[in-house]
Amino acid sequence: MIDLAILGLLHDQDLHGYELKKRLGELPGAFAGVSFGSLYPALARLERAGAVREVEGRRASTAPTVPMTGALSGEIAAFRARSHPGHERDDQGTGRRNRKVYGITASGRARLETLLLADTADDRTFALQVAFASQLPPDQRLSVFERRRAALAERLRILTARRAVGPSDPYLHSLREHDARVLTNDLAWVDELVALARLELDGTDQPVPTSIGGIHP
Amino acid sequence: MIDLAILGLLHDQDLHGYELKKRLGELPGAFAGVSFGSLYPALARLERAGAVREVEGRRASTAPTVPMTGALSGEIAAFRARSHPGHERDDQGTGRRNRKVYGITASGRARLETLLLADTADDRTFALQVAFASQLPPDQRLSVFERRRAALAERLRILTARRAVGPSDPYLHSLREHDARVLTNDLAWVDELVALARLELDGTDQPVPTSIGGIHP
DNA sequence: GTCATCATGTAAGCCGTTACATGATTGC
DNA sequence: GCAATCATGTAACGGCTTACATGATGAC
């Protein structure tokens, strides 16, 4: 989880731990909580594993390390620079010598791709996968969304089956109803994401979600 | 978290660990996951703390330990008995001597009330509080819901403020939008719960959520 | 008699938290 | 010079998971 968040942010830009924590907090979906106590050890672990490396001095700022795909964090950085002028007098290695700026390595990028493609049932992980979805090629992005769609549909199926029966305590009932609504809502959202990814994949808005070849109608 | 779930289920009925796990799985909202590895230690801890006590033989079945309020788990039990006839030939202490049936104690009931009233930001905890809401007196139930409402409203406020600004990556944007929708949805649900609790509190459907006295219009 | 299920527990480990300790830089 | 913020880390601990170990009972 935290590995994905760290690598996803470092994909576009070299950052130090403290800044990383701030960026994490700006992501939606309850990532505000990550504390130094888990962030720094995670960075150390990733460094030992060769996924990130300490880089010299300045952060890359407007010239991202990696050429393509990098809209996300770059834009965050640009925005931050815009809204806090005068706090960014630091891009030349002037002060703050003791902070450690990390950059992602080739092996780290491979690890990031694995994590972005991973098929977990975890909601928070999926939220991160969406947040960094632009870092994946369109076809893989699409398949992540479609797998998620299938998992949610299955959850809804189970819940709906269970809802038919069971006790009638009003609060428990309301809770069940709400859960079903939430799942339906999530499903609609993923459909939206799938549609977005399809558009980016080939421009046409093809209705059939299955394979490319001729499916007998 | 798991303490609340255990005590909430034991409030209406004595149960052993294995059965407890099954009941947990039947609750909505991802409590299916609780495993024996956390359940049994939790039971042992609760027993050491004096919140539960091992009771003799049969579970209370249709004659709940505690008189009032106990609709919830009793109904689950009734339903289960109905749908699996022939599996419940056990209410007299016939077989299964080696299983440990637990009952809640007075101090456990106090602890349960504390947990039901607790003001946590945790979504899963709130789901449990709703599931067992019938075990609280109507006025306290209402105040739990209203506190939750305030917390959600605050979260939405923060998120909305942040949404106005920020980067424009399409997937990140979609994620933010979805988060806002989810919060709005949750808020509407809590409003529903508040309305329900108000009705049970005094029958009248009073519109003003604040204090009782005359508020200048 | 053997297999599935019921039933209870322990051990190792992951992932994260809070609290604590430390020090550099900047603004006033 | 002092406080606030920036910045990095360690220690202790909490809660939950998976995997493992064990054994009783009932169905066939």
C-alpha cells in the first residue's frame, strides 16, 4: 500500500520524505493518515530493495525524470509552486542540506508497474491505482478497471442474495441497504473509468466489454 | 473494533467462538474477514478483563439473557434455526462438550455501551454502532448519529475545498469526484438514520436538528 | 474407519500507529 | 535568541492476517 503510494509519487518527480508525506495527504481517500513512523521505514526498506535511490540535491521540479505519461504529480508540483510563491526559493541546492531526496530506479519502476496492475480486493489500494492510472499504458489500465468491475459485481451479488433473507432490525436493515447502495455506486464509478480508458485506448466508444474478435451476435 | 462486534453479539445471546465468527460474517460491511487468529485471543482478553464469562452448556436460544431491546441477534438466530432445521438439535447440553460458550457480564455491558457511544472517526466502527444501535436507548442512539453527521459534513467540507483547486489528471479528478459523491451519499444515509431515531424518540417528526428551546426564525 | 465439519487455540509476521528524540533553518 | 517549521529517524506497541497444530463429533 504505502509502497505503491511512494513509488507512484516518485514516478514523476524526485522528492524527500517530508514532502512525500504532504503530497500523500493531498491525495483523496484517507491517505492523509500516513505517518512518519511508517513513511521513513518504508523509504529505507525501498532503498535497501533498490527501488529508490538517494539523489543529489535539487528536486527535478519542472523537468521530470521520466519523459512520457507524467501529468499527475508534475501538475501538483506546479500548482503548489503557484499557490505558495516565495516558499520555493530552493530549487538550486541552496539550503536544507540534510534532507534526503529520493528518486525512483528502473527496478522501482518495474515494482510500481506490478503494484499498479495487482489484483487486490483492497479498496484503498484500488483508489491508489486509480490515482496513478495515467502512469500505465491504456490497455493495462483498462484491464485493471475491468477486473475491479468484476470483483465489485461479485460482492454486490453476494450481498443482494443475503439481503433477501435475514432479520428485520431497522438499523441493521438500513445498514444492509446502504451497503448495497454504496456498491452500486462504486460499480457505476468503475463503469465510468472503464469508459474513460476505452476512449483513450482507441477513440471509439465500443459497447461490448469482451474480446476483440467476432463474437456471434 | 472486534471487542464491539463480540460484545454486541453476546448482548442478546450466549455464544461460542466458532458461532460468533459465523455471525460476524453475516453482518454487512466487510466483517466477514475476522479470523480465528484474532477472534480467540480477543475472547481470551475480554474474559481476562471480566467483560465476558464462560457459561455452562446450552446457549440461551429463544430466552435471551437480557430482557429489553434485544431484537437483533435473536432474530438472526431464529432465522438460522428456521433455515437449517435438524442442525440445531443441541439446545439441551447433549453433545459438543468441549466448546466454550461465553456470556456477557455486567461490566461487559458497560464496556459495550461505551463502545457504542464512542466518537471515533472510523467508518467500520460506525457501521458496527449502527448494526447494534437498537441496543442503545433512543436518545443516545440519536446523539451518536448526529455526531457522525457532523464529522462527515466536516470531511466533505475539506474535500470540497480541496477539489476546487489542484491538478487535472482525469483519473485523479474522477477519484476526487467519486470521493465527494460517496461522502454525500453517506451523509444522506446518516440523515435517514437520524430521522429514524427521532421518530423512535418521540414520534413527532421535528425538522430542527439543534436544541429544544425556541430558536428565533 | 475415515472424511468433513466443528471447535479451539498458538506462532510468526505485516502493516501501521503514537510517542519520543534530535537537530537544522528561518522569521521575527 | 527564540519559536515555529522543516526534516529525519527510533521504539514500543496494537490489531489483524495466514499458517500451523490439535482434537472431538457425526455422517456414511
